[in-house]
Amino acid sequence: MSFDTRLPSIPLSRRTLLAGAASIAMLSATGAALAQTPATATVNTTGLAVSDTTVKIGILHSVTGTMAISETGSVQAEKLAIEQINASGGILGRKIEVIQEDGGSDWPTFAEKAKKLLVEDRVAAVFGCWTSASRKAVLPVFEQYNGMLYYPTFYEGLEESPNVIYTGQEATQQIIAGIDWVVKEKGAKSFYLLGSDYIWPRTSNKIARKHIEKLGLEVVGEEYYPLGHTQFNSVINKIKLKKPDVIYAIVVGGSNVAFYKQLKAAGIDMTKEKPLLLTISVTEDEVLGIGGENMVGAYAAMKYFQSLKNDNNTAFVSAFKKMWGDKIVIGDVTQAAYLGPWLWKAAVEKAGSFDIDKVRKASPGIELTTAPEGYVKIHENHHLWSKTRIGHARADGQYDVVYETKDFMEPDPFPEGYQ
Amino acid sequence: MIGDYSYSEFFSILAMQGFAGLILFSVFVLMALGLAIIFGQMGVINMAHGEFMILGAYVTYLCSVVVTDYVPFLFPVYFFVAMALAFAASFGLGVLVEWALIRHLYRRPLDTLLATWGLSLALQQLYRSVFGAREVGVTLPDWMMGSISLGDAIEIPINGLFVMGLTMIIAAAVYFIMFRSSWGKRVRAVVQNRVMAGAVGINTKQVDRMTFGLGCGIAGIAGSAFTMIGSTGPTAGQLYIVDTFLVVVFGGAGSLIGTIASAFTISQAQSTLEFFLSGSMAKVLTLLTVVGILMLRPQGLFSLNIRR
Amino acid sequence: MPTVGFLFSKKEWLYLAILAALLLIVLPASVDIFRLNLIGKYLTYAFVALGLVLLWGNGGILSLGQGIFFGLGGYCMAMFLKLEASTPEATKIQSTPGIPDFMDWNQVTALPFWWQPFHSFTFTLLAIILVPSVFAFIIGAAMFKRRVGGVYFAIITQAVAAILTILIIGQQGYTGGVNGITDLRTLLGWDIRTDSAKLILYFINAGLLIGVLLLAQAVRMSKFGRLLIAMRDREDRVRFSGYDVSNFKIFIFCLAAAISAIGGAMFTLQVGFMSPSFVGIVPSIEMVIFAAVGGRLSLFGAIYGALLVNAAKTTFSESFPELWLFAMGGLFIAVVMAFPFGLAGVVKDYVEPFVARRLPVLLGRGRAPQPQAAQ
């Protein structure tokens, strides 16, 4: 396979980026366009919004409502990827035009906007959604109108739609490596499972429990609190009473902040690792709200950390900061969102067409050697092969990567024996 | 031995759990007091109460940033200044809102509810535009985090103690203002008979404005204090709104004592249930019990005679 | 309310004709099926708004929990559709085939007993009306018999909405949790996702809406309707005249609940899923604002209010997502402060006199005075 997924090395500030994009586009319009731009009729046989010079895509995240907190990073990453793709000549000689819609943290609105993007705007791909609920709401729309969704969040699995590429990890990838690591490296014997009360934490903990019990170890407690809950003193007391080796926490959103602050205030110093805290829900983005000093010493299992040391990531982080400001942090989902447009570009170029069916057929097997996380490859089941890493939280809100799996974890959305 | 635990473990847990209940109680009182004043004394339902709290939280955040950048040696004590400023900001916004909105709607209580809901939407978007959609982290002085150990297994969170102390001070201050000062007498006079109060020379408009401002100001202090235990984001105010309203309604409109009693009942029920059940079920059971009791006794625990 | 003719005055019959023409002819002819489906969704909110005109405008009872009934109606329908979609063949990859997918994910191994009757379409239709009505009856009886009303009632309904949301989310093995009940495909074997099905559903919805409008008007014109207004304005006098005020209130609350539930069921059919985000506080208050924008005393206003606010929401959030909340908040405040009678008030005060000057012949002399404002 030889398709160009190199990151552009031109300096990127927001303003010069736009100017640069424009000038490069002009260059390619005069030079490259003559040579390699295939005719619209051949690359678009199903009436998508593709012209001789542009292709329209949709971005569908919440910029208002409670989920805006989480989804902002994804929008930023997707826009960065698209600007970079445009600056390096676009896709099949066409510049990407973005139509952004607001899901408003409201699932029916997501469905409505998804339908609008597919039916009215005829976009060639949609990058979006964050929560499982929003994905479940748009899924029938994408299947009915045959659209392509690139979904960035780590999630519970139990799904494999031909119309979705899942660029985040599904639950087993994130969970099993993390638990194996604490058991092997830290000698953990007992676990306390804790989560916000909805499908992702519950399913994830179900997989975690099965895996822990398979290893012959013990789950001493399992508990869920409503989304937005802010009082965790009771459960912290219970944890103290049960004295688990590991607190396995999948708390999300505003509850996160409350949980970690109260954990620290209750005298549980995570740096002492008695008990050790392992989470799969706190990325650098969340630490920003929690405060690094309240998170220090915790471990997180996911596929990407901002501090990851490789050339791709260095370029990605600096481009991201140039575009969105120095203070910004990049979490796992943000990186996964960044992969979306690049994976789509690769698939379109492999297929030589924007047609959804051809892109879908071309997708499995697509590799991205320029991914900030290192390397990813699309599996037959539309999830990504990726490594899982363990991060150790520092006081400045970043994670030190202390471990990464040797092999690429195979995505397994319907795990046998974990149902 | 009791179950799996030794006696000493059991009692230390009992103590800590009791303390957790007391912290929850303090949080509830702090949340609800401002609303209870506005609702109970003025009959105005302020749906933007949560947003006034978040205003206090954002003021605290700004203080923490400014102090760290310019006068770092004041950092250990900045929180007190921040709380005062939070009160001032929320009080100011409250007075402004009363002047612009509420005073036109006193005879239409249901409409104040809608107008303040609109206000809360606008404020949320304002916070989002100014501070960004992401949560902000408020850095606290070290002495406010951590815990005090009493004996082997008992650890008392300092921020919990702080919230409890603060609640007591605020509650005492409210008691003093409402029941021991001449201004409080005027407020109560206006509540009981607006026309007569006006006739004897009380400036009822000013009393209304100050009462509303006071309620909002207390919300601001609460928001400031909650940066220690909760999150600060544009929509975080909505996390508190249901609990707050339930506490006030359960206590009975118009009764500050009722509000405190109901905060105590609900917090103890919730923290006890949380210990024996899983978190979500505890919450549902608590709420169901509260609503169940409200079905039997809709006027709440303590009430003025409502007859409509 | 003095009237000319049956149910409505002449002028109101004209308005009804305009509304019917708009919903049944103009809109279907002028917009594509995607937009028409959206309009259909807005119209399901209009059911709730109609209920609120009766309850709030005429009865003076503000409920901030109408989402409860909209949601219950919608969930009843969704349960039926989900069972139909969860045939053992369609769900054979599950550990327990034949139950809804979310139950299987949550280790529920058998269909709970209270799901069983929803295999029957007749039962479902009855449940859509009865479940919310009975629920409303329980809340209403507890509240109104003890003479709780006004702001107090509003807050308690709000609390109930919050509790129901937490319950639905918490019991995800039985309710689908925060995701709701999704991926609904067919109604009695009829694929509801096709364009032609959406067109038919739109017409059913619009027809039902006009039917409910007529029903609501009949209620308003009856003796009961007049009592309702008397009760709103001078409750004590009605009580002293020997009427049992609380029974009237309970009845109107149940009626409004049933009407909202029809909207909820139609919503499920047209949108294809139901989730707890329609049950909670926020949607309940939004539905009140639809009625308020349209004019809390006007049945026609309620429908136009629901249409306009939602259309504005869609277009505004497409063009200026960041400003949408400012606009919505401003609208709330403006309606309350400046236009307490909403669109209907604007029409009455400005449009009608204007039209009456220009077209006196068309309108005739049958101008019915509007009822007085609630205090």
C-alpha cells in the first residue's frame, strides 16, 4: 500500500495555517490537479457532496450542554487533521469542506443532525459522537442512509456496524491489559469496582470482573452512582473498610472531580498505592478539571497519553498547540478523533473513490504509520488494532507512560466468555 | 466481631460514616439556604440558583489564578478573600436580576420560574463563552486538602470540616439577620403583609431587592465552597438543582428551620442507605421516600399554612 | 365565552381552516420528506403544549413534569416496537435470544413480567393513554386533595420528573438506561423507517393533533371548561358554590397527561427511539415554553408555538450553535416580560385589528372576547 499519510512539516499557527492551506491548495490546483485529480463522475457515483475541487464532510459533536466539556477536544482534533490534510493537497485532489453541527448533548438532536448531514448535505463522511447514547441514536440513521461515521471514544463494545469506524478502543482492549499489568507488576489480589451508572462503566466492569475472577482473584465491591453525583464519602468509607489492593474507577464527567477531590481529602494518598487506583476514564482532559494535585499517583489504562515519546506525537502535539493554544492538553479520545480524518483519507485513496460502499470495503487493513499513538490498523470488525499503555499521573496533570503492551491488542467487541 | 470486621474497625467506620452524613448535611444546607430565603420569604422560585453558585465557583477560580500569578505568598489564605468576592459578585448579579426581571413579576410567581430558567440558560452560555466549555480546576491551598487522623482508622477530611464550619457560620448569620436584626424584621413584615408593611414606612422594594441579593450571595458562597468537593464547569449548576429544590420543598416553604431539618433527614437517609446499598439505588430510594412523604404531607415537614 | 356557531366562533373556524391547510396541504407539498419528518417531530411536542393550555392557561395549574407523561406514552410505544424488533431470529447472537438487546447486555435472562403485555398492540394502545393517566391521577389526587397548588405543585412535578429519569437510567437492564430504547424498526410488520411510512405517520400525527385540538376546544366550551376558568381566577368562590375543586383539577391534569402521552407515542413512531432525555426537567420546562410562546390561552397558539420554537432551534443551532442558548434564554425572558400572551396575544392585538381594518367583510362581526388573564 502506498498512500500519503505524512503530516505536513510546514509551521502551523492558526492564521498562517489557513493562509498556507490556501496557497498550497492553489499550488495543487494548478500543478497537481492537472496531473492526478480524477474526474468527479468516477470518484462519486452515489451523489455525495463532491465537486471537482471540494468534498464535504460533517462534524457532529456537542458544543453546548453538559457533554461540551468532553467533546470540545474531539472537534479541535478533527479540525486540525482536516486542515493538515487540506494543506497537504486534500483528498484525491479535493479540499475538505467542513459542515459542523451541534448535537447539543441531546441524543435525538444527534439523530436529527445526522440525518440532516446525510440527507440534505450529502456529506462523504461524518466525524462525531462521544457518548454511547448519542452513537446508539445516530446508528439507525447511518445504516438507513448509508453514511460513514468515525467514532472516537473508548466505549463498551457489543457493537460492530458496517457504517461506523471505531477509532477509540473497545472495552476489552483497555481493560484486560490494565488488569494484567496491576496483577503482574503490583501483585494486586483484590479489586473494588466503581463507576458512573450507565452502560459503558457497567459493561466495562462486567468484563473486568470476569477477567479478575478468571485470574482467581477477588472483587470485593462493585458500585455505581448516578451521572453527576457529587458525594462519594460513603463509598470511600466502604473502600477503606474493604481494603482492596486496587480501586478500579470508571467515574465520568463532573462526578470525577468530586470523587478524586474527596478521595484525597479522605486521606487516601494514591502515591502510596495502598490502595492503588486504576482508571480507564480519566484522560489529560479530565485531569484539567480535577486538578493534577488531586490525581497524582493514579494509574490510567488507555492507548494514548500526551507525553508519549515518538516523532509522530511530537509533531502532533506541537501542531495541536499551535492551532489551539499552548495551555491545551490532549487526551486519549482527542487523539482518536484526530485519527478519523486520516483513516478516512487513506481508505478513500485506497478505494480511489468517495463512494461509501467502496470506502467501507477498502477500510479493513488500512494502516496508519503516522498516528500519534504510533501505529494503528483497521480490523475486519471496524475497530483498531492498537497498543494499550499504562500512565502514571504526575502532579502537573500529565501522565508518565510506565508500560505498553508488546503486541497490538486485537479489538474484540463481542468477547467470548465475558458476556 | 461483627460480620467480617473487628469491633474497632466497625466503630471507626461508624464514626466516619456518621461524619460523611454530617458533611452531606452541611452541603445540603449550604445549597438550600439561599433558595429557601428567596422562595420562603419572597415566593420566588429561582431556577438560576445553580448558576449563581457556579458564578461563585468561577470567581474563586479567578482568584486562585490571580493569586498564584501575582501574590503567591497570599495563596494559603486566598480562599477567604475568594469567598467574600464570590458573595459580592453573586449578590451584585442578584440585585441586578431583581431590578431587571424579578420585580416586574412578583404577582406572577409561575412566570418568575420561567424567566429565571431563561436566565439560567443564558448564564450557562455566558460561562461557556468566557471560560470555555471545559471544566476548570481550582487549586486549593495544601492545608485545605488532606485529612486529620483520629486514632488508627478514623480520618476526618479537612475540606469536610471546613464546609461544616462554614455552614454553621452562614446559618448563624442568616438566623441573626432574619430574626435578630431590624432589617430582618422588615423582611418578615413584608412577607406577612406587604401592603401594611409599606403603609408603616418600610421600603418594600428595597427589602425585596436586598433579600433576593442575599439569597443569591449565599448561593455564591456555597459555590465557592463547593470548588473543594465538586467540579466547576458551565453546566455544573444543574447537578445541584434537583437536590436543592427537594430539600427546600421537603422542609416546607417559608420555613428556614424546616429547610435545615429536611437537609438533615435527607442527608442522613442518603448516607446510611449508600453504605448498605449501591449508590444509584440509595439515591432512588431516598428520593422515592421523600416524594412518598410529600404525597402524604405535601406541605413539607414544617410549613406555614398554605391555602390556595 | 360567548360563541357564534358550534365549538368555535366564525373567526376561529377560519383559523382552524388555515391551520389544517397548513399542516395537511401546504407543508407536505412544500418541504422534502426529511424536513417534513422534523416538522412531524415538532408537532408531537404540540400535543404537550395543547395539554398545557388546558392545564395551565385555563386551569392555572403549572406542571413542570409534562415530560413524564410524554415519556411514559413514548416508552409504552417503544416497548411494543422493541419487542416486535426482538424476535428470536433477529437476536440469535445474544445469550438469550428473543429479548431486547439491552436486556441481554445487562445479564437479564428473561423478559420481565411487566414487559409481557406489550406483545399485544391493543394493550399497548390502551397503556399509552391509561398508564400516564393513572400516574397523573395518583400525583394529582395526592396534591390537589390537600390543596397544594401553584409554585409548590410545579416543583413537586419537577422532582417526580427527576426521580423518574434517575430510575430509568439506573434500571438499565429493564429500561435501556441512558441510551433509551433504540433501533425500532417495524409496527405490526410495517417498516416505519421508509419515506412513505414517514409521510403516512406525519398525516396520522397531524390528523390526531387536529382531533385533540377539537377535543380540547370541546372541553373548554363545556360547563366544565367555564368552571375551570372560574377556578383559576377565584378558586374559593367556586369551592363555596359547592363544587369539589380538587376533582376538577385532577381530571384536567389527567386529561393533559393523556394528551401528552399521545404526543410521546407519535414521537417514538416518527423518530424511531425513546430515551430518558425526554422525561427529565429540561424537556418538561421546554414544553412549557412552547405553550408560553404560542400564548398560554390559545390552543392554536400552542401548536404554532411548538412549531416555531423548534424550527428556530433547528435553524439557529445549525447556523450559530454557540448563540443558541442565549437566544433561547432571551426568548423565555421576553415572552414572560413583554408578551405574556405570546403569539396569540400579538395576533389579537396587532394582526387582527390590522386585518379587520383591511378586510372587514371577511371577518364579519363575530369577534369573541378573550378570557381575562390569570393573576
